[in-house]
Amino acid sequence: MSMSNRILGDAPMNRCIVLGRFQPFHLGHATLVEAAIEHAQGGDIVIAIGSAQAAWEADNPWTADERQAMVEAWAEAKALAITVVQIDDINDPPNWVKHAAATHGEGTLVTSDGPTATLYSEAGWKVHNVELKERETHEGWRVRQTIRMLSTVMDDEAAREVLRNSLPAEVTEWLIENDAMFRCSTFETGVHAG
């Protein structure tokens, strides 16, 4: 399995990139990666973790390394060959694609996010749009709110049961094993979109 934080060079035509913050890596993200694998037809799959510098805050509770560990736990359990890269945000949409491509390389963006699809399309990229089912269940802010609620329960079986409709089992186990849910209870309790 090929996983790294290295900068990627020229890509084969069938490289697919899935971009997200993965706060945390949830079932909607897993669906995107699976769609990318199908679309790539044996080509490379790159998971690009955006906002790599963001961590330890309500909208971004986990570090980029922790998010990468979640993705890798899921991929390893599924025996998927992926490459994971981390990209700092520059808060400059007109220059984002060039900035991100320097790390994730060239290929086809696989996304379900309209604004991201438009940004890449306007930059001349091929974009494979994926329509997600149960989008509301798989919105990052909803998943984080659920984890925030569970972070004070201290019952691993309850966490597994509640999160099974939102997170891959491997990610839930990673959160439990690394005591990574508890920090969510330390943030303010307001709802944060994103």
C-alpha cells in the first residue's frame, strides 16, 4: 500500500484526487473515495487533506496527522492502495487549485461539493461529480456535533452504535483507541457549519 506525505509529480491520466478536511473522515468521504477508485479504473488514488494547519478548534478538532491516521485506518482495513497528502489552506480561492495541485498532483477531482467542482473546472481540471445519498447525515458539522455529545458519555459501545450510520467502523475505533472524542467536549457547544 502506497501512503505518504510526499509531493506528487506528474500524474497518469487516471489519477483521481479526493479533497476534503476530513474532520472526521466519515461515510460520505468513504463513498467519494470508492467512487474515485471506480472512476480511476486501476489508477492512483490521492486523498488530499485540506486545511492541514487547522486543529484543536470546534470546526477542526483533529490535526492533519490524526485525520491522515483515520483515513489510513479505513484504507488499510479495506486493503486499498492510496496516497495521502496534506495541504495548508491559503484562504485565496482564485489561487487555491494551483496551490493544492503542487501537492496533490494532476488528475481528475472526484467531489460532491459544488463550489469545489466549479473552482477546479474553471481552472481547466476534469471533475467527476458524485451525488451523495444521505448528504444531511454525512455533513461534517453534524458528525462533529454527534461526537461532541458522545464525548461526555464514556461508553464505547454506545459510541459505536450511534456513530455506525455516520463513520466507518475503523474511524470510530481509531477515535476510541486514541481518546480523540473527548477533546470535542472542551469546545464551545454551538453548531458550526462546515
